[in-house]
Amino acid sequence: MKVLTVFLQFLFISFIFSQSCTVNNDNKVDCGAIGTTQSECQNSGCCWQELNNGSSTPWCYYPVTPVGPFNGPPFNETAMQFIWKYFTENLDIQGKGGVVASPDNNTPGGSYYFHWMRDGALSMDAYMMATNFSYHENLMKSYVSWILNNQGEGDPNGIDVRIEPKFDLPNGNVYTGAWCRPQTDGPALRVITLTRFADELLSNGQVGYIKDYLWTGDSNTYNGGAIKYDLDWVVNNWQQNGCDLWEEIESNDFFWNRMAFKKALLSGYEIALKFGDTSSANQYLAQAQQVNSTLPNHYNGHFVYESTNREEDAAVICAFNDGYSKDGLFGPTDYRVANTIDTLNNLFYNTFPINKQDTNKGVPGVLYGRYQGDTYAGGNPWILLTNALAQLYYRGASTTLQENRLPEEKALQAFAKIFKRDIEELKAMTPFEFATLTGTEGDNVLYRIRYHVEGDNYHMAEQLDKNTGFEISATDLTWSYATAIKAMVSRNGMSTIAQEKFSHEIISHNKQSFFKKVQIVY
């Protein structure tokens, strides 16, 4: 009888650990009674989340079983419909081109109902990545109008308006409250997004629009254009002191900023040549080369650090994605990138209890936070950073497929630690097999995100509680959706290369479902 009791207890515990407590408030089913305590609730195998007094939503409620198994695309068409809907609802606020960081007015950091220049540029870049020109043309032109309006404002805070962090919605007035200023990555990020749009405009015969608004050739007309004006700031001020990606510390040598500066200057070089401005083009190229010469110094022999005053920071993961200039330096299969992933994997896995809990439940992947010692809102995993890690893996898989060769041995040594494989096993793989393994790791990361958001119909907040996995802090964070979309676009890109170059291997390895593309835009 005692053996049977122990066995039943084991089955009960196994069942509970296969459940998820991420449930939309409307879907929560009461598991307790008036007076049930947290310990009584959780000991009975149910979930506990305190809400405001008087709420009709139960604090003690039944868990749900996660959607599985963990194979195939991590976000299917149904999930992407939700994600795309939530994402686009935060764009072009009241038709004036602004992008709301989050509609949440009550977060640990105050209201997020502002247009952050960083979030806006990265989100509009994601919007273009996922759609064709005819789909995004009008919205992008609305965003251009927003930028021109911002650039034309006088600055009430005594700095250059181009390096202001955020603006009021819907009209775009400069935020005048206390904040970390200046934020010098703004001009570069806008250049990166707008030059992508300019290239599309050129391909669609709209040179006139570019000359009217983006590159006017006349400093008296929109300060030379939205792209030219931001490039003027970057080329003359890239060594200036500024705030970090998280708006907390200052330096003149953030890796995130430097990667963005380089990419923006190289993009500026190309568009200047297209419009016959060789003087500006040469200036941009010369400064891009100077920035480039500083970047390798950020690798300390173990990982790429963000700055000397904050080394282990997942901002570098975003930089590897958003700041990559397609020149091989810090590409997704670079040994320095791989070593950085391994370092941050270990840091965040051991920092957040939820990572170990998820692993114990059989949920693959890892959740990333911002940096070592983060205390904002308690210091938790961030959805956008975890999504960015997945995108980096997919890009690594695409690179391996495109080049049809394995990464160099120094990189394989790092990947052996990441994948928990023997180095000789990796060296014996074909490029297709290694790419499949790398892409699978991207899926695993998004599976872990999916596990925590699917019960809330794929709403994505800013953070996940480090102990429970509940979504916390700002709700419906636009940047979280943007990185999820970029990750899935990169996954589709990986699948496209595989289908075009390795169709035989896909069939022989039975990987048809793995390399299935998913519709993203609805």
C-alpha cells in the first residue's frame, strides 16, 4: 500500500510539472475557496496569482497543459495571427506615424505610452522585413512624416533633438521629464530603417519621394532629408558619450551603439553614391572604417562585452542581429559570437529559477535577461531578448546553409558547449546537419517563450517573472512582438535556403516539417 501511495504521489507531481500557470484571466477556473491560502493552493497542484482586492478573477486556479509536442515551427499560423494583430495595433498611432512602446500606463518604470526612438525604428524595420513594399508603403511614409516632424522641433531639454529618447503621442512633442539623455543610437537606427525603405522606393521608381523627404540635396529642405540629417549627426558625433540601450548608464563605447553606427554609415555611403554625393559618401566610409576598427576590442577572449562598466549584457545579442553589416565581422557563426552565447546562456540559466523549472518540466530552450545584476522590476527574463537569441540561431543556420560549410573549429568548440555535444561529433556533421541542429536550438528558445505566452493568446509583455514565468511589467510590448516577428522571418529565410539548396537532404533526413515556412503577415 505504501508503494502504491508513493507511486501515485509521483504521478501527481509529474502531472503538475507538465502544466503551465500562464492563463488569461478570462480563462482562469477557480481551484480554491474563500480563505484558501497560497500554500494550500499550490500544495493542491493549482496556480496562485494575487490580483487587486475585489477582483472577480480567482487567485487560485487550475493550470493548463502546454501545447505540444515541441516540434515543427514554434509559432504556427494561428499564433502569428495573434502576434501580428497585437504588433500592428501599436503602429501609426492615430495615423500620425508614431509607434507606442506599450499601451500600458502603469509599469514599474511608469507609463510606456510614448514613442521611443529606438523601439520605433526597430519595430518599423521589423514591419518592413515581414511585408512587401505595397503592403508597408503607406505606413512607412507615415513614419517618415513622424521623423521629419521630430527632426524639425526645437529641443526643450538643451540637447540635439535627434538624440532625444522619447516623444509624446500622438503629436510627437519631445518628452520633457527627467530621463537618461542623450541616447545616441537613435539617429543610426533611423538611418538603418529608412535606407532599407529608400532602397525599396528606388526599386519601385519613387526617386521623387526620396528627393522630397529622405535625401533632398538641400540643407534648407528638411535639413537635407530625414536620412541625411541623421547621418550628419552620426558622422560627426559617434564618439560622444550617451546612455545605454537600457537607459541606465553612460559610456562613449557601447558595443550596441558602435555596431549601429557602423551599419548606418555604410548604408549612408551606399545611398550617397546613388545620389552622386561622393563627398558625403567618402566621409561616411572613412568614419565607418574608424568605428569598425574599435569593434574587435570588445571581445575579451571569452565573450563580447557591451561596455567596460557593464560587461555581460544581452544588448550584444541585439547588436549581432540589428547591427550586422554582412561583412563577416561578428556574423552569427563567428567564434566570438558563439562564445558570447555560451557565456550568456550560463549566466541567465543560473540566474533565473524559472529556467531550471522549465527544464525540469521538459520545456526546451533558455530565457534571457538584460545583464548580470539587473534589478529593474526584480530582474527578470525579457521576451524580446530571448526572441533575439532565437533569431541569431536561425541566422547562423542560414549562414551555414548558404556557405555550405561548417564554421571554423574555434566556433565549433563554442557550439559544442552550447549544444552539449562532443566537438568531434560536430566536426563529423555535414553543413546541412549542423544547420539543422542550429535551427533546432532557435526553435527550442521560442518553444520556451511559447510555453509562457500561449495561455494568454500569445500576448507578449516586456518580462517574465523569474520565479513563476508569469508575464509582468509592460503589457503588449511592441519590441517583444518585433523580435518575435524578426525571428520568424529569419526562420522562414533559413527554410527557403534549405528548400532551394538541400531539397534532397530534407527528404532523406525527414525534415519536411522542420523546414516548413509559416505565414507571418495577416
